[in-house]
Amino acid sequence: MTLTHTPGSHPPAASAPAPDPAWRPALARHVLLRHDRVRGADLLVLPERVVVLHGPAGSIVRLCDGARDVRGIVEELAARHPKAPVAVEVPLFLGRLREEGWLR
């Protein structure tokens, strides 16, 4: 899961603490998730910048609907991708997005 920032934006923090498993992440009000057909990538559209989501990042963010908690998101992704290290990587990824202010 990687993020690419548009020129002039600040890179994400190196690492963020893993969030509480009971947290129910949702996109911040100023953030939109869109799919760019030209790039073939999901985007986080923010005021005055765009963040390109690579790999499974877009599918993870789509699960952040405010209804599922982190534990539920991890369980769903683990069922979809049984050999992937989602239990470790997904909470850290969500923590980074929260730290950036893109998730609430």
C-alpha cells in the first residue's frame, strides 16, 4: 500500500501508531475517494491536491465507511487475501491516513 502525493505536497509521516481496533474510520468531510480511469488508480481528492493510491490502498479506503471498525476491516480483508499480512499492515496504513487528517 503506497501513497503518491502530487508535487508540492508534504509526504506522509514515516509511521503512525496503530489505531484502536474499535475505531470506525470514515473519510474526513473534505476528502473524496474517486477512481481515475486514465491512471487506472484510486485517488483521494483533497482541497488543492490529489493523493494517488496504489495497490490495494483504494479497496482498503472503500471499507472505511464509518460502520466497520478496524477489526472488521482487517477481518474482511484477511478473508479476501488469506496470505497477505493485513493484520499488521492495514491498521498501520489506516493510522497514517488518520494522522494526515484524511480519515476521522
